[in-house]
Amino acid sequence: MINEPQENTPAQQPAAPRPAAPGAGPRRPPFGGRKHFAPRRKVCRLCAEKIASVDYKQVQIVKSFCAEGGKILSRRITGACAKHQRQLARAVKINRNLSILPYSG
């Protein structure tokens, strides 16, 4: 009895690995790791086409920077530089006063 090998009792057996919680995916990498590529930086379309200034008479250009309802689209969405965004805003406001563009849709 003393020199006999002991049987593994339930308390002595190693614990089985826990099943993963439903919906739990792989663990997130530490804050230093990157999963996705950085989004491509938007380039001002007007600078790329070498348009020096935007005038209210260039209705096709001004319309393309407005939403369907007549709102001026933000720089975040259009990718226009600050200089051209100011010119576009001024042109849209003039066109609204001249009834070329609607105030709202």
C-alpha cells in the first residue's frame, strides 16, 4: 500500500481547458499591433486639376460639392483643402442668393 502507485483522483487531475464563450473571437493584439492599413489621404480635387480660384459662375464645380438637398459638403467628405473650401462656400452662398442653387431640397 505504501509503495503502490496512487490513482488520480478528480481533485488531482489537471483541469480541462474552458470552452470559449459564444461569440468570443480571437483576442485583440496589444495596443502596439496594427490590424488595418491607414486610410488613403484625400487630395483636393481642385488643386489636382490646378484650379486657382472657384467662382460662382462655375456652377458645375460648385454643384458637385453640394449635397442633394443643397447643403455644402464638409471638407472631411469632399477632401477639399481649406482655401478651396472657403471659395466653394462663398460661391454656394452667392448662387443661393441668385437662385441658381436651392437653399434646401
